[in-house]
Amino acid sequence: MRKADIANLLHERHGIPKREAAGIVEIILDEMKECLARGEEVKIAGFGNFTVRQKRERKGRNPKTGQEIGIAPRRVVTFRASPVFKQSVLKARP
């Protein structure tokens, strides 16, 4: 599913004009990105939590040469699905 698909669903199910629906989706996603960039957690009830974690520096290995290299510390976004979301996915049929 893409942003355009979400906007189309808003248009079809709620009668919101397509351009306005696309703007709403963009506003929501931009706000989520800004919150995560500030290090805040984004919690969506019944869906899950997005958080930013700090990963420490560690050693890695170049698989081609076997040479040991340092991997710099970095921030990563993680998602943890809510129990309600997990259940709905498990019950869904492929």
C-alpha cells in the first residue's frame, strides 16, 4: 500500500476530495517524521509504536575480504505492533 492508496481510501470511504485526502495523509506522515526526528515516540492505539533507538558502535566484518571494520553508532527507527494489530494479522487469510 502506498500513500496514494491511503488517500484514495479516504476519498472513497469518506467522500473527501482526492487532493485534500492526499494533503491529510502527507500532514500525518510529516508530523510522524518530525516527532521521530526529535526522538519522541509515536503511539497509534490499536496499531503500534514507532520509536527511535540509538545503536552503539560495533565491529563488523567485510564478508568478501574477511577484514574487520568499525560500524559507526547510529539512530534507527523501530516499530512494535500492538497486540490488537498482531491478532488481526494472524487471523487474516492470505
